[in-house]
Amino acid sequence: MGNVIIFMAVAVLTVVVIGYTLALAKKPAEAAKRGAVIAGVVAAVLIVLGLYLGLVWAPTERMMGDSYRIMYIHFPSWVGTAAGYLVAFIASIAYLRTRDQGYDYVAASAAEIGLLFNATGLVTGALWGRPTWGVYWTWDPRLTTTAIMAITFAGYLVLRAFIEDPEARARVSSLVAIVGFVNVPIVYFSVRWWRTLHQVQSSPETVDSPMVWALRTMMVAFLFLFLYLLISRYMLARIRGEEELEAVRLEVASE
Amino acid sequence: MSGDVRRAMALLHKDLLTERRSKASFNAMAFFAAMVLFIFSFALGPDSPNMTAGEGQTLLQYLWPGLLWVAIFFTGVLALGRSFQVEMESGGMEALRIYPGDKKAVFAGKLAANLVTLAAMELILIPVSAILYNIDLWTKIPALMGIMFMGSLGFAAVGTFYAALTANLRARDVMLPVLVFPVLVPIVVAAVKATTLIVRGDPMGEMWTWIRIMLLIDIVLLTVCTLTFEFAIED
Amino acid sequence: MSKGAIIAALLGLASIVLVFVVVPGMRDAGYIVRAYVITAVILAVYTWSLANRVDKAEKGRSARRDVTP
């Protein structure tokens, strides 16, 4: 029963976040700012609370000692990663259908923030893996998939730097985001088949109560941090994008 | 024959003729492929004392499936990068854009041309590597051909798609591999695994699973790339 | 510096201080400290940089709007 509630909560949250980010694409920079401030304040408060709960309040684990505490920043990183890439995917589809540049600003911002959290996720994963399983890296399905996601969206950002025309840039990177995102579950399942035919997957152990609350706090905190960063990055993209369009218009007018 | 199929075939025909007329470029690619195989030989040694892979196998024989596919992918990316060269040199994608009918036919034609090029390269790579690394393939050729086709199909699909996307970039030669590689990972995993099963036997009957995986990958990639190709060649 | 940047820097520093106060003495402290500090640095530096860039862009735009008739 508890799992069903959690699943529904996550589903609702996902829909709300995606709906918000799609609406964001239509907003001028000033209108978006309020959302950023609210998200930023909530994130800051929750981070402080979460760090206290995770580092001070939660007890030492019987078997794993204290290194499990890394999960308080490791799993929340995946919240940011998943949110970023999912928003980039959906905004890219929205761009191709409407050609509204706002969706491109959202997609590019989301990809960048997603990559940021992808990086922290990989780092914390390696530093947690070493004391727990003795290795910094292993080619298990989850780690491999997240590494592939990082490469995909790093390629997305690098590609954008090479295309000067804003419409071409938006169109090409939308396609890269869409194909790249569709590829994620394919990678996950093929690596899973590749590995489990030979060895059993290991997952983190189930967590009990005080730890769960610290974890949930940090995960929500990182979700709000993601939103704050996304909105801010979007504001920057929109202001710069409009300047770019303005400059092109002036250039054309003066010819 | 429906108009679209005819158009796809016409495009395939035109592309292959252009390739054949520039035999030099195909020869250059074949040479590159052979060079990759040679370099593996030198890098991994005929047989280092502590690196035999057991069961009377040399390291190269053990690694052959992986090395073969690496050679195919490296050489293939080169070939794919040039597959829209003709269009780019003569006025860009405009020629493809004004092609009558569904753009899916254009994709199919280009994909088929690339697939033929890949197949030609593989027909060289497989025997040459088998000889160089002393691998006995005679009885396994039909099965091997099947796996080659399925792996190459997925590779050609995403490769053609991304080649169209990056065709007019200065940095195409670098960006194409960067973009293709993450999408290639499932194909690499499945193709190498299946090839290994062919060459070294399949004691646990996994082959059917891997064939289904490759089919699924090919279907998904073909679908996504075909559906979005018209956006890829837009102005 | 913008407000967001200052808060990000302070929060980052505070979390690093917290980690160095609470964690040493725990098992595998080295890994825990490194994980938290590196994450805090990555997030704080990016947020600080982003907040400043947005601030500058906003100010630049309102300055141009004041100038153009």
C-alpha cells in the first residue's frame, strides 16, 4: 500500500513539474523570477533541514556504518538528473511541434541542469561504491545508463555551441534530445541483460524510518533546487536569446 | 510499385553509383579498416605469456568479436559522415527537401545506400580479421551474416540520421561520433554478445534472447529515426 | 554580486563546515567528507555563477531599456 501511495505521489509530482516547465516557456524573464525566488528559498530551507536530519539526526547503520549517509546527496542527485532530462525531452517535442523558441530555452536549460546533477550523482556514486563494494566503478545497468546519459547530454550542449542560427540550433538539438532520451531505457535494458545473465544485480538495502525522512527531505530539497536553477537558467537563456534575435533583426534592417 | 518505394530505390541507386564512381574513397575506407585490425594485432600482441585467454586461445581470438565490431563502428562512422557529402557539395539538403513524396522514402534510400556500404566493408573485414587472428568461421557464416545484418541495420539507421543532422557543421567529423556513440551502446553490447555466442558456442541457449533484443533495438531506432527524419533535413 | 549568489556561497560554506564538524570520527569519514564537499562545491559554484550571470543580464537589459526611447 505504501508503495502505491509513493508511486502516485511521484507521478503527480512529475506531471506538475512538467506542466510548470512547459508553462515557463511562455513567460518573459521578469514573470519567471518569482517562481525562482520561491523555489530557491524552499530549496535552501529544505537543504539545511535535510543536512541536519541526514548527518546529525539519523543514526549509524548497523551493518554499513556511516558511509550510507552519502545516499542523502546521491539519490537526490538522480531526482535532479531525471527531472532535467525528462523536461528537456518533453520541451524538445513541444519545440518541434510549435517552433516556439521558449521551449528551446527550457530544453537547453533543463539539459544543462540535468547534466550538473548527473555529475554530482556520478561522483557521489563512486565515493559511496568504494567503501561499500570496494570499487569506484562497475558496469552495472544503473551506473552505465547514467554515464551514457551524461555523454548524450554533454554532446547535446557541445553541439549547440557549434550552431549559430537559433532556429537551426533549436531544431537540431531537439532531435538529439529526443533520440538521446528514447535511447536511455534501451541502454538500461540491454546492459541489464548483458550483466544479469552472468551475475546478480546488487541494490541498496531497504532503509528504515529516521533515514527515510532525511532522504525524502533531501530529495524534495533537490527538486526545488532543480526548479530554482532551471528557472534562473531559463531567464538567462531568454534574455540572451532575445538579444540575439534583436541583433539579427537590426542587422537585417540595416541591409 | 508505389511512388515512395520507387523514389527510395532511385535514391539508393544514385547514391551507390556515386560511390562506385569514387572507388578511391571506398578503397581508402577499406584500407582504414584493415589498418584498424592490424593495429589491434600490434597493440594486443600475438601472445603474451600471462595474457593467454585460456582454453588454448590467444588474446586476439578471445577478443575478436569485440575488435571486429569496434573496427566496423570506427570505419562505419567515417563512411556515414560522408554519406551526405554529395548533397552538401551541390547546394545542400535542398535537393532532398524538394524530393517529391514522403521524406521517409528519402531516409529509406539513404539508409539502404549506407547499409550496402557497411555490408561491403564487413565482407572485407570479416575474412581478413579471421585470417589475421586465426579464427575458424566456415560453419558459422550463415548465423554470422544474420547478426551482421541486424547490428549494421541499427547502426546505419542512427548513423544516417545523425549524419543528416550534422551534415553542414564544420565540426561534423568530431560531432558525428560523439552523438552516435551513446545510441550505439545497446547495439554494441548485443552484437558483440551474439557474435561471441556464434564463435564460441552457446551452452546456455542465450542466442534467441539476444536476437530478440537486437530486433527490438532495431525496430525502436528505425521507428524514431524514420518519423523524425523530415525535421532533420529541414532548412 | 547578486542575492542568489551570496546565499548559494553561504549555504555551500555552511554545509562544508557542518560536514567537517559532524563527520570525522565516523567510519569511512574520508569518503563521506569528499562526497559532500565535492557536491557542495559543484552546486554552490554553479549556482553562484548562474545567479551572477542572470543578474548581470537583467541589469544589462533594463539599462538598455532606459536608454532606448
